Amino acid sequence: MKCSACQTALPAANLDHPGFSPCPGCGAALRALVFPALFRNAVDIVTGGEPVLAGESACFYHPEKRAVVPCAGCGRFLCALCEVDLSGGHYCPNCIETGRSKGRMEQLVARRRLYDNLALALVLVPLIVLPVFWMTVVTAPMALYYAIRHWNAPSSLLPRTRVRLWIAVVLAVVLIAFWGVVAVWMLSQTRNAVVVTS
């Protein structure tokens, strides 16, 4: 450490002294508090693995380190520093990042789309808002599609039942049947009108 006034290096006796001590360069009263780790002996730095010996496999990322396990994603050999234990599997940092960014590793997924809520909303919103009831002609088949397409998709990060999907499917089928009956009735009315006029 150095004196803040004259930049003279302070001797170890001035460091972590309980009171103020004079600077050896300018004589200013100083109190230098330091972390206790400064006075400890240096310890060996953990390097993440043992060096490679003849005939042993080396880490893909650190060729000077001995490999301890292959990556479960790409098969590259990894040293103790590189391998990441994730739900019992050993992965390299590259596979972890790729799995996180592309959503391939369920353990790293932070959020999911709730297709059950989407399917239910597609059915219920037009039913609740009466002026747009006619939109169920489009939204009911869409709800049925989402419910069937994403039936086995993982729902929420928290366990949920398929009740919303069941309700969406039942309401969508009822609405599709309703619009089918309306279409058949309108078609028959059109035929009757054509028969009466001719």
C-alpha cells in the first residue's frame, strides 16, 4: 500500500495498526486497514485438474489438463474445471450455453408457453364478449388445433393438470358443431328460397 499524500510505500508495521501511524515519507498521520488475507501465506491455486501424462486423454478446452469425463452432449473430453454436472449428466460449457439458448435442456428453461391457457382463451374470450361471438368461427378451430398439437407439451414449470385443455377441447367441439348446424340450416334455407322462387 502507498501513502495517499506522497505515494511512499508503507511498511508492514503501518498496515492494520490499531491507531494512526506516521508516514515514513511525509510524516502524515495514516491509518491503513487491510484484509487479513494480505498477511497469510500464499496457497496453491486450484488449477482445475491434473496435468496430462503419457497415454491419457486431454481436455478439449485445456490440452494441458487430464480429461476426467466426456461431455454427454457432444462427446468432447473435459477436465475437472470444464465439466458441469447437470441432473446427473456431465456437459461442457458450450453444450450448456447451446442448450440454454435453444431451449433443449429442460433443466435450464426459465419459462414456458402455456398453451392450455391460450387454447382456453381462444374459446372463452369471444364467448364472453358478445359482439364478437361470430369470431368463434375462427377461434374455436384454432383452440382445438392448439389443444391437440400441444397436448403432450410440458405445461408450466410448476405441475399443472390438463383441465384447461379438456375444457378448451369440449367448448371448441361444441362451437364447431354449432357453426356446422348453422351452416347446414343456412344452406337449407337458401335451397328452400331457390325452390320457392322458381
